[in-house]
Amino acid sequence: MIVVHHSDSARDNVETIRRFHTSSEREFNDIGYHYVILNGNGGTDGEVKTGRDEEAVGAHAKTEGRNFNSVGICLVGKETFTDKQKSALVRKLAELCRKYNITPSAETIVPHHATCPGTGINLTEIIDRVKTSGENSNPKP
């Protein structure tokens, strides 16, 4: 599955999130997310940056052991996300669905929890966009 998060901060990037995650407050061995989508405050709007290596177990969704069978994507922001971020999210989700032979649905592309990724992302709409993007039409051989 793919778990979608938000940073709950208006200004962040991979480096600032990594510093927070590896600080004495969190004590992760690296950034918890596999990908971070920037919002223009700390990096180029809509740019997808690699965080934790995709093959490494994430540290982003501890509940029900979801770290072991998921990829974590974090959008920088609180409740407002840019059109470029949303488009980048659709592209990254479609790419991951192809790579891992995932059928995009509410069971395979999930929010971190009820208030994350925030009200600024309608995940149902994003999933519908992934389904109709054409980018997901070439399943993994």
C-alpha cells in the first residue's frame, strides 16, 4: 500500500524533516518517508524528493505494522497544498502503482490517519485521478 502524509508545517524539505526525524526527539535512523513533495517553501513547488530508500522499511505508519508493507509519501504543508503538489502526487502514485502492481483504490492508497494528510487533499479525488491518468495503464510486466 501507499500511505499519504502531510508535514503539518508550511515550510519544509527533505533535509529539515530528516533532521527532525533523526533528532533526539524522534531518534529515527533516517527520514521516515520515502518521498517528500515540496510546496515552494523550502524547495521547488511540486518537486518530488527522495527521502528514505524505497527498499528500506519506512518509519511513517507504525499503526498495524503498515511500515513493513508500504511506501510513505509526505506533502509539505498543513491544510493547503498547491496544484503542482497534487499533480506530482498523482504522478508518483501512478508510478508506484505500476512498479508494485497496485490497483489504485481506497484500500491501497491510504491516509496516515483521519486528519493526515489534512483537509487540503481529497484522497478520493486523487485516487480517481490516478485511475484515469493514463500513467497507470501500463501494468508491471
